[in-house]
Amino acid sequence: MIYNDLLNKNKKLAVIGLGYVGLPLALEFAKKISVIGFDIKPERIEMMKNRKDPSNELSSKDFEGCDIKFTSSIEDIREASFYVVAVPTPIDDHKNPDLTPVLSATKTVGKVLSEGDYVVYESTVYPGCTEEDCIPLLKSESGLEYISQFKVGFSPERINPGDREHTLTRITKVTSGCDAESAEEIASTYELIISAGVHRASSIKVAEAAKIIENTQRDINIAFMNELSMIFNKMNINTFEVLEAAGTKWNFLNFFPGLVGGHCIGVDPYYLTYKSAMFGHHAQIINAGRGINDGMAAYVARQVTLKLSSRFANLKDCKVLVLGATFKENVSDIRNSKVADVISELKEFGVKVEVVDPYASPGEIKKEYGFELSSSIQGPYHGIVVAVSHKQYTELDENYFLSITHEGAVFADLKGTFREKIAHLNYWSL
């Protein structure tokens, strides 16, 4: 059995893709068994060899005591018998699933696959993708027969970047396999590292579907909060105060308005709507939620410019400081950051925009979104947009903001972080 061979270090496990998901997973497994960490970018591999996480989520101590070999060479992963694919699954410009990374990783694994090997996918996909898109590719690349000569499973990632409480080992892991034997072997392998326990899904498709609805559910609930924010804004009611009051009921769901970006919540619902359309079903609620959330950046920019126009004579003379550019607080991840859309919309109105972020890489921001990060806060500004509630910003007070703004400046607090803390600036929040 492969579980025993892994445990006794007679066989090795390879993690394909060493990003936010793959690296923590590889290191955790490497505390128990022999691991090969594979990534296509040699520069990232060199960083990890020097005990540095390119994503800035892990410290050098997390690399200690790990039986792991980092590599960008396909030949090195031939030593493995259990492959975990943990690559991104983005969307394209038309908001359709872009399976390029996962299919590329599948080809790589297929070229080195041997009889008796296991392949487990952690990348978030639509139900059916593993069996309909990935397995045929594994078969054609390896020349092996599915189930009789190699086995496949799906165990969706649940890592939450920046979350120090809900870490990999503390989150229940959903696992699945292509038959009874593989389901048990895969579950047992993950039980080596998951202290919270493993939920054995009845099939690969069930596991795929479970993951895709986790983020879709959050997306829909946040869309509802965003629509409430638009309604209450017209009524001159603070949405966060309404939610605080409603939240005193035991069964009220704890969601808040905001920009929905990143590589999960802002992306995964499109995988489900894409697949549902293939079955002739138009996913009304999911698409409506996506429409609201995708439109929030433009909505925020409009509200800020309206308030600027009410205070200052010429909008094109206004300078706005945007605090934060990553997709969420206290992380360096800029993928699908909707803050970039807010900045773009503000510039469309003719507003001069300066952006700062203590976590984001200036080079990556410039490459991905085309704007520069400011190295310092100059001022004075006609408006401030607190787009991301990084801890460095939450420690600031109104006196500081007054010191870098013109009289009557607009203060847009997207997360409601400074509610009841701003008395003199022209305050607005979602």
C-alpha cells in the first residue's frame, strides 16, 4: 500500500506548484515523509532552497526539520510515486475557466508517471474536470491505464492566506479517490498531517463540487451585503451599523460589504457557472452576485468622485491617496486585486492617484496593473481611500490623516475600520 511506503520513506511524495497552497503543504508533509517540491520557476526554487517563502507567508523556521528537495527539473520528480497538483486555476479575459496551468502540470506528471502511482489534485476546478479533462491527459502522456495502473483523487485546498488561526493542519480536509482503495489510501496519507481530521467524500465529483460551492456561497453573501450597502447609502444609513445591530440575532450570517478579488472568491464562481451552462442551466443567483461584486470597484470610484466634486471645484485638480493594493489585508498577494480597478476608475474621472502598500511588490504591481507604487506618503491630499485594512493602517488615527489632507478632504473607508473614529474628515464607507 502506498501509504505505508510513504510512511516508511520507501516512496516519495511530490508537490507540483509551490505557491500559497503548495509550499505549506509540501513542508508539512516533509515533516513526516520524503517530499519533492516542484515549481516551474527556478528563481522561486532558489529562494526556497534558502528557506525563503516567495509568497511571504512562511518564516525560515517553517523549513526546519523537513525532508524535502526543491527542484524545477522534471527528471527529479520521477523519484516520486504520489503526486499532488497544487497550481492556480484562473479565468481568462472572457471570465471562462483557464485550465492552462492545471493541464500543463498534468502533462508534466503524465510524462513521469509509473505503474502504481497516485495523482491527487488540489486545484479548484468545476465538477468533472479531474475525470474529463485531467485523467485522459494522464493516460495519453503516460501510456498507462486509469485505475488498474495508476489512481487519481481530489482533495481541495482550503488554505486562507494571511490567516494565522485557520492554518493547513487545523482545517478539516476533504479527500476522495477513484475507487475504494485509493479513497482510503489518500485519506490516510492526508491524516498524517491534518490534525483537524479528514472528511471522506463519496466521489471525486462530490469533492470538486464541495470546494466550488464554498467560495461561491461566500461570493453570493458578500454580493448581498454590497447591494445592501448601495441601498443604505441612498438612505444615508451606515451599513456597518445596520449589520452590527442585525448581528445580535443568533442566526444572522456574519458577512460584510467590500471588494471581492483574489484567486478564489472572485474566480471560482465562474467555474461553476461555466459548467452549469454546459448542462443548459443559467445560474441566475451566482451570475447576479458576480455582476454586483465585479461592479463594486466602479461604484466605489463613483461615490468618491461625487464626494470630491461636492467639496472641491475642479475634480482634475484633486489628488487621492489609496492605502493598500493587495487583494486582502496583511498579505502580499495581488492576484485579481479589485483595488486596481478602483484606481483605474478614479483615473478615468481625471483624479490624480497615489498608491502605497507595505506588502505588495512594486515590480509585480507595475507588471500586472501598470501603475507605480509610491515609496512614501507626501500629501496634501483631497481624499483618502482605505482600500485594504493592513495592520499598519488600522493603527493610524484621524490626527495623522488630517496632517496629510486638505481641509474638507474625503475619507473613504471601504472596510468600515475607522467607523466612529473620524469626526472632521468627510467620511464615507460601504
